[in-house]
Amino acid sequence: MTGPGQSHLSGSALGEHISEVVLIDQHMHGCWLTPGDRRRFENALNEANTEPLAAFDSGFDSQLGFALRAHCGPVLGLPEHVDPDGYWAHRSRFDEVELARRFLPAARVSNWLVDTGIGSDIAGVVELADLSGSAAHEVVRLEQVAEQAAQTSGDYAAAFEEILGHRAATAVGTKSILAYRGGFDGDLTEPSPGQVAAAAQRWREEGGVGLRDRILLRFGLHQALRLGMPMQLHVGLGDRDCDLHKTNPLYLLDFLRQSGDTPIVLLHCYPYEREAGYLAQAFNNVYVDCGLSVNHLGARAAAFLGRMLELAPFRKILYSSDGYGPAELHFLGARLWRNGIHRVLREFVDGGDWSGADAIRVVDLIARDNAARIYRV
Amino acid sequence: MTGPGQSHLSGSALGEHISEVVLIDQHMHGCWLTPGDRRRFENALNEANTEPLAAFDSGFDSQLGFALRAHCGPVLGLPEHVDPDGYWAHRSRFDEVELARRFLPAARVSNWLVDTGIGSDIAGVVELADLSGSAAHEVVRLEQVAEQAAQTSGDYAAAFEEILGHRAATAVGTKSILAYRGGFDGDLTEPSPGQVAAAAQRWREEGGVGLRDRILLRFGLHQALRLGMPMQLHVGLGDRDCDLHKTNPLYLLDFLRQSGDTPIVLLHCYPYEREAGYLAQAFNNVYVDCGLSVNHLGARAAAFLGRMLELAPFRKILYSSDGYGPAELHFLGARLWRNGIHRVLREFVDGGDWSGADAIRVVDLIARDNAARIYRV
Amino acid sequence: MTGPGQSHLSGSALGEHISEVVLIDQHMHGCWLTPGDRRRFENALNEANTEPLAAFDSGFDSQLGFALRAHCGPVLGLPEHVDPDGYWAHRSRFDEVELARRFLPAARVSNWLVDTGIGSDIAGVVELADLSGSAAHEVVRLEQVAEQAAQTSGDYAAAFEEILGHRAATAVGTKSILAYRGGFDGDLTEPSPGQVAAAAQRWREEGGVGLRDRILLRFGLHQALRLGMPMQLHVGLGDRDCDLHKTNPLYLLDFLRQSGDTPIVLLHCYPYEREAGYLAQAFNNVYVDCGLSVNHLGARAAAFLGRMLELAPFRKILYSSDGYGPAELHFLGARLWRNGIHRVLREFVDGGDWSGADAIRVVDLIARDNAARIYRV
């Protein structure tokens, strides 16, 4: 496919290969299915701010907003860099399902790995497969399993284990948002059964939602480790409710030292991508991911991808979009990753450090082979 | 004006625009007015070192020193890259007032926002306006207000509030150097009146200078928040008296969560510019600034400006020089910013991520429009 | 010499100069002397992982592995980018001594400064001089001196001082791996004689190996300070046994404030090279080094060297390879440094920020003049 906006990559074997390679998007969420106004759309272009944008501001005036106008407009038949009003007006002619049917296939993704732990009125695993024409698989969010276990009346630990086992049977991995629930700094060893039971009782009495109890969070992590399937951890960049400095993945060192062979996937990573790359070199079971960051960095995505290609071994790096809400984001992640990795690797090849064949092989590893290996998709 | 050293920017609409745009320098100090020797000059080229430079070293052998020889020499009629001895010999033919009359206008700044909290024998607000032919406005340093309040005999809190209100009436913003007085790590909530009174009594008994009392520092910040005018915070890079790791702006998260609508401007930011950019995305009232860093990074200023253009929304980024002492620095900040932003944005445009019109609009936002909006100048 | 792989640097005075300049490698270890299998070789390409590499992985699939194939192959008569099997098969035709006799001279190093604190079956100071045809000098590891003192029967402090004095008489510097033995965070003042005696007794009773006692580590640092010869500190990037976040050199601020005139060399620095550069500006006696990092970053070494050239004054930056084990690494450090510094400085010159003569002078400072000054070699 030579699709809209692909022209920057033509003219070289490496560029053509990057343009064509079919991705595994190893971490994302559903796209919208229901109509919304411009305010919903612009707020979805800002990850960190949990308040409505200020009156003087616009979600379009950011790297993500500029990238969206540059790369998503053409998918809808607009010229590149169309102005925000023009983009919004044209986008409004489509409903969200139609938009998904355009943007999802344009991403050239064969497998979507869907974190189903947040959102309503968004596409689920089955709908994503239908809208995109590709396979979709579930990633189970551990804090959601905890809430489900809290709603049962029996022993919390047994309920957690049963629910997790049941959901994992049809899933490909787990995910934790410990980063949002106190961060990585502090004890992450496995709590005792007595500690778990006491903590679960307290939490149930408080309502059993929005898990922040450290004992139960630690319990969930260690249950997931036992499954052996990849465990994704939110790292770095998130909304302002998280204490970003407590999401430095180096605080995970003690946990990683006891994590055995279960693949641990460090998601997003910004601004800790170099620390994450170090961990991927230090531990056989640690992986790094570029999702969310690539979208929010837009024209600077290549700089970020370059930093990701410092210490992390090439069999330990994964692609994702972390798309959520506007279907543009599921496409844009792929588009920016293709453009960015091309700029970075072309420079390596032009500088004589890598051969062209090296570069093409690493593209395949990051685009899909590493994910196919650990998720077995 | 096609002034000295402008040639690198000619030949494109973007370059021409960047070359011509008139700046608001939203954070700087006075330039020297009195004569000094070469040692004073070379020490002024090093920000961090509070001791005299070692005998084996030279302030010229740094990015700032090289940038000064490259870009300031031509303003005085010297060739680019003139050697240090030649630069110093030629500079010595002018007095500091004559130097200011050359370098300040060459910066093409319409408004100087002057932190008057440090320095003697340097130009004040009125002199800066006179020397440059542009407008100049005061930024009130909170720790100086505290010292003034300590010197009164009445109630400290009332005195602080009165002095601050009086000075703020003719000023455009406030500034805190909390970074130098213990750092951001720790409680930054508002202290009680009783705590303030007790702390003020202790501090007055100790002499009431060099405020380091945490309670009084916190009191000052919250008083300034109430004014609603922009509050500047020194962040990152400073001299060796500051514990640089305690100036990571992420330690401000709890303070920012309670800071309301008052614009908070994170100054300098290096090496935490990416963390600062995250905060500018997360909070409607947080801004980032490039001053001081751009001068000290010289040839690497473009790399820094690129990192600043990652998460920070474009309506939240501000220009400053942080010039202090040699009038060269007030000019050099502008020159390096123009060169650096041009390299960064040209790459965005050449890569197809931004349109040329996008780039020109963002130049205007950072150069002056954002500052004009929040400082109302 | 226009050696293998030098072509990228030809065609300009700066490139020619960088290609020819003779280096002082101010921190490295011995190369192998005894035969080993492919597993030993591949594990030596990963710094951080203390376990055998996973079955799915290969030490060749990393920046270091790619750089080795690109730049070391030609020294052995192989084409650039030869595949891993081909590289290994060809390398196996040589014994380690023959490899050292090829790779060490190809680095164009006049002086090797050898940290003799680790490894057996590797070349010592005398053998390195013989194999390379250059001078070699010892750097004394303080934790090794501590173990030697612990094995004596007399007063620990007196024994430490005597052994250190004796070894330092023929050495050019000292080295500490405090980063691996608890990190920089915490008290680094000099302990009292009573504290030292008590701690030494405890440690001797425990066997007196693998020093982790904070009091004795602090004692060693302050003894070394008194010598006045340069003290090297491992900073940043190391194996997974170190808590990387506790090796942030900013935690050294209090120690540096009391370190006087003794040169303190911050080794490796990644990912804290910008923080290290700040310290080099803030303290007359602080230096930064690029060793280990340059090898492991491969095609990204230029990006790292660029970040090193931000705040650090040019008379405070040093070259090293940190080569250890495969003789390729002693050569590769030099090769990647030459390529990387060329890319960075050429950009400074092309951008008009530095003159070509500036660049050549800074090359000499980093390549050898700074090291010659502080180590007096």
C-alpha cells in the first residue's frame, strides 16, 4: 500500500520496508463509538491534564495536534496541515464508526492487544477486530481484577486468583497501573496471606473501588508474575494524578530482581526511556515500549525513538500506539513510528554504523517479531 | 534589520521571520554599568561555580565562551570566532554603558522583564529602558520582600503583604528562588498565621537576611499566588550552592495541584526541561522558559530547544535570556534562541510534520505572544 | 595511519585531525589473554546483565554488537557489517594475544590508565604495554586496598594508609566503586578513627571481602582525597547489582563541596551525563568521562557525546574506552569516539557556532591534553 502521507518513506529499500511492514500494536485501548463534541476531541489530545483545557488554549496547539493535522488529514481526503477548524468540520461529517473503519486499517496492524481496563462507550476486543479487519486480543488489567474480587463475598485472594485465571485463559497478557496508585518507590515484595486478607477486608469496607492499598497492589503483581504471560506496567508519562517522579522504572529494580522469567513490559517510558533501556539490558525478562510517547511527541518522535535505541537490546523493544478515544490515535502511532524509526535508522545506515540489512531486520523485530514471540500471537 | 551574524537565517520565509521577530525577554537582570577586569568577565561566563576559576581554566573554554566569540564579536565589529585575547582587548575599548547601548538594541527586544532581586552596580528597570530604547518592567523577588518585611518592626505577615502589594502595583510578576533555599522537595502548603509569626520572630532574631526558613518561604509563595500575577520559579541549573536534584520540578506537583489559576513560570529548567514540559501539559497555569540554559549551551542550544518542544503545549513556552552582568548575555540569549529555534523548526517543516505557517505561528507564540498574554505587556 | 574504517573521517581538516590524534585512554582494564567460547564473548557485549543471556537473545543484537561488526571486522580483514557467525568464525582463528596485538595498536593510544581492581586471566599493566607498544600506568582501586588492609593483622587504618601510599607511589590515580557498594546517596563525610576501627573489626570478622561497610568506604575516599592524585568514581551505567538511581552524581554534591583540589573524575556517566556536566562546571576539580557509554551506545555514541558537550567546560572532559575482556572494546571505544566527536563538532562548525580551529583544539583537550595535565603522563 502506498497510502496517504507515505511519500516520505519511498525511494529506498529501508523506507519501503518500513512503509509496508505490518505491525503488532501491543498496547492500546478502544476507539470511540459514540458521537462527541469538539471539546471532547481537543481534551483527548492532552494526556496529562485532567481539567478542561483553559479558554486561551487549544488541544491542537501541541506536537500531537500538529501531527494529527499533518498525517491524519490525508486519510480523510484533506490536504496535509489543514487548519484545526477545517479538520474538525471535515471530521464531523463522519461518525466514529466510519472514522474507525478508515483509521484502523490505515495503521496496517495485524494484531491489536487491547487493555480493556478503562473506558465506556468505546470499542471492545470484538468490535476492534471487526472495525479493523485484524485480530484483537485482551490484556487484563490487574486493578480491575482486584475490584471484581472485592465485589465477591468469599476469600479475596482465592477470588482474585480465580478471576484472573479465568480471564487470562483467553487473554495474552496482564497490565498494572501501579504507577498511578502510589508509584514504584517502596516495598514490592509479595505480602503474606494474612496481610492480604486484612487489607482486603479494609478495602471492601471502604467500597472496594479505586484500589490504592499497597498490599493488594503487590499481591496482584505477584499473582500475575505466576501466570508467566507478559505483564505490562505503565511507566512515566500519564495524567497529573500520578507522581511522575515515582514512576521512574529504576525504582522497580528490587521487584525485577525477583521477577523470574515472566516478561515485564515497560510501557510509554517518557521521560525515563533511557533508564528503561538500561533495565532491558540488565534483565532477560524486561522489555520497553514506545506507545503514547510517540503520539504526544509528534515531530519529536524520532528523537525519542533514537533515545530508545541506546541501551535496550533490539530483541527487547516493542511497538504500540496506546491509542484511546479518537481512532486517529491508533493510526497516528503507527504513522509516527514509521516516520521516526526511518529517520533514526537511516542515519545509522548513512553513518556507516549499521548495514541496510541490519536496519530492516531491527524494524521487523520492533514492529512485530518481538511481540509475536512473547505474546505468542 | 539584517544585523551582524544574521546570515544563517536568511534565505527562507521562516528564517527571515525568526530573524525579524521582536522578542519579550520575560526574565533577566541588569547589565553591568561599572568597569571590571578580565577575571570578573570570565567568571561571569560560568553559572555554577561560586569559586574563582582554577588557574588552568578559562571561562572562554565553554559553550558559552565559544558562542560569545562567534556571535557577540561581530556586534562590536570583530570577525566571528575572534580569539579570547582579541575579544577582551577590543571589548575593553568600550565602557559598560557603551556596550549596553550596542548589545541591548541588537537583541531586538521590545520588553524586558527585570528580576531586581540581585546585584548592585547593575542597571535597574529605568536604566535598562534607557539603554535599550525599549520598555522595561519589574519582577519582584519574593525573598527580597521577605527581607524587607523582616526589617520592619510590626507584624511580619502584614508587613510582607503590604510591601508585596505596594511593589506589585507597578510590577508584572513575582519570582522565587526557593530552589536555592532548600529546594522543592517537601511540604509546600500554606503555613498557619501562628507558624508564620513564630518563624518570623526566629528569623528576625537571627538577623533577617538570606531567608532559608521553610515556613516563611511557603508563606511567601502563597501570598504571591493570591496576587494572580505570574510567579516565576527558578528551576534546575544554578550555582553549586543549590542541590540540583532538589530542583526537579516534579517535586512541585503537590504545590501545583493547589496553585489555582495563577500562572507559574518554570525558569531555565535544564536538565529537567522534559519534566517541566510535562507539567506545562498537565496544568493549565504552568509555563516553561529557556533562559540561562540557551546561553550556557551555546552550540547545543538547538538540542535543548528541541527537548523543550516535546510535551509542552505551544501556548505555554516563553523566551528569556536571563542575562546578568555582561551586556553580551542579553543579546546572546536572543541570538542563540533565534538560531536554535530555526534549526529545530526547519527540521520539523522539512520532515513534513509541520507546515511553514505552523512554524511561523509558534515562533510568534514563544517569542512574544504568550508572554504578552500572561504579563499583559 | 589511514586504517580500516577511517574513511568516514577523511576529506576535511577536522576529520583528518580526529583520525590521527593519539589518545590517552584514561580508564580501562586488561584484555583477555586466555581462550574462551562464544558464550563468554557474547556475554561480554552486555554490561548490565549478570545472568547468562536468555536463549532467545544474542549479545550481537545491540548497539555494541552492531558497532563491533561494523568497525572491528575490518581490523581483522573482514568486510564491514559481517554477520555474527562470520565474525565469530574469523575471530576464532586468532588467539587472544594475537587479537590484542591487532586491536590495541589500532586504537592509536599512547597511554593506557589501567584499573587493576578486577579480573583474572587478563592483561596487567606490563602486558598491556607490551601488547600495545604504548605506555601503561596503574590506577589503584580503593576497595581492593581495603581488602588488602583487612587481610593484615594490625591497625586497619594504618595498614590501609600504608598500602595505598605504597601502591600510589607507582600509580597515576585511584578509583572507587562506591556506586556498586550502596551508591552515592547518604553521608559521605570522613568517619572518626574510632568508627573506622570498630567497622574494620566487624568486617574482618565477616571475612573482609566485598566491602560494603559505609564507614570504611567513606574512610577510603577521604584517604584517597589526601593523596591529591586524581580519583575516579564509577557513575551511572553498570550491572544490575547497582541501584542505578543511587549513582546519580548529584548525590555527590556534599562530598564534592569538601573535596578540595583533588581531581574527581566521574566515569561513564550515562544516563546522568548532563548532571555530571553540571558538576564539572560547578567545581574546579570535577571532570567527566565518556568511557563504557560510548561502546554500549554504538551508533548513538554521537548523541551521547553531544549531551556531554553541554555544560561541561572543555578543559574538564576526558576520553576513555573502559575496555575489558575482548580487545575489540579497547579499539572500539577509540573508533566510536573519533566518529562521534567528529559528527558533533562538524555540526557545531557547519552551524557557525565554532570555528574549525576551535574544534581541533577541543579535540586535543579531550583526546589527551586534559588527561596529560591531571595525571601528569
